[in-house]
Amino acid sequence: MSRVLTSFVGKENIVAYCADDEFINSDKFLGMPLIKFSQMIDYTYTEGHSILMALGYHNMNANRKDRFERLSDVGYKFGYYINDYVISHDDVLINDGVVIYDNVAIHTGSRIGKNVFISSNVSIGHDCDIGNHAWINSGVSLAGGVKVGERCVFGINSCVAQGVKLGEGTFIGANTLVTKDTKPNSVVISSRNEIVDIDRTRFLKLARQP
């Protein structure tokens, strides 16, 4: 396994928090310094410290990409968090700034881009390429050779078939199976779940279920 990572960021390593200026009404958070984002651009923490992004996928990850790139431009390095229950097979490349929760399997030959968030119980098949700033929710399954563009968002339990290429900024809804390539900024959702107008007992009899 190969990784391009600078430093692990754990609770014991935290020296300060940062938030956008308009959300700050105190200089402390959880007993630690709370720094305005505008101050971070000129701050002196660029040496010897790493940043871990803690932003959601609002605005199709554009906010996360913007903060990541602006901080990178002034010299900040990015740490990572990878849960102990992540299985990473041979020849997997994981870049800086990633957050990967528990029970994730990343198979041989796959690449995880910068600033990618992967929630629990995700399976990434062999030779997948996950673009920078992507967001993958719980239960997602990617078959082998899937190419994911920057800033893509995956809903819970969505799946992508073998060799599919997803254009930058594609949004995939929950429980959706993607079998075709998508253009940039596409939206792919499954049909709405329907409630069958039939009593459960009668339905099981018709379906010949015990």
C-alpha cells in the first residue's frame, strides 16, 4: 500500500479551530483558540501544523474546494483521518486531507484524491479513481474501474457499475444505481419509492413468501 499523506490529525493533536468569519462570536471553542478564516490566510501556523477540513458538501463541495485551495496556496499542509477499521489493499494511493470512517474497503490499484470524505461501510472496487473534494456517504459501492470527477456527491447506498465515468460535480441520489457515464454537473436519481396499496399478508401470499 502506498500513501501520499503528511500527518495524522487526532484529538490529542488539536491546537486550534477555524471557522468562516461570519460564524464566529467568540475566540474560543472547546477550550481552544477559534480563528477566523480570514486570519488563517495570514496566520503563522503554516509551519509545523496540519489542517483537517470539517465542512459538509454544501454547494456541491465548492466551499470545501475553495477553502482547501486557498489554504494550500498560502502554504498550509493537510492532515488526514483514517479509521482503524479501514481495509486498504495493495497499490492504493490516498492523498492528503482525506477523512475515511469505519468499515471501508479500498481495493487494489485505486486512488483517493485530496480532501475526499468517505463515510462508513463503503466499498471501492479495484482501479477506481476518486477525484479531489468528492463526498461519499454511507453504504456506497463502486465497482472496478470507476472514475469519479471532482466534487461529486454520492447519496446513501448508491452504486456505480463497472467502468463508469462520472463527470465533475455529479450528484447521485440515495439508493441509485448508475450504469452509464455522466456529463459534468449531472443529477442521477432513482424513481421515487412507491407504497404498494395492498395488505402485507396478502402481498406475501401472492409473492409466495413464507
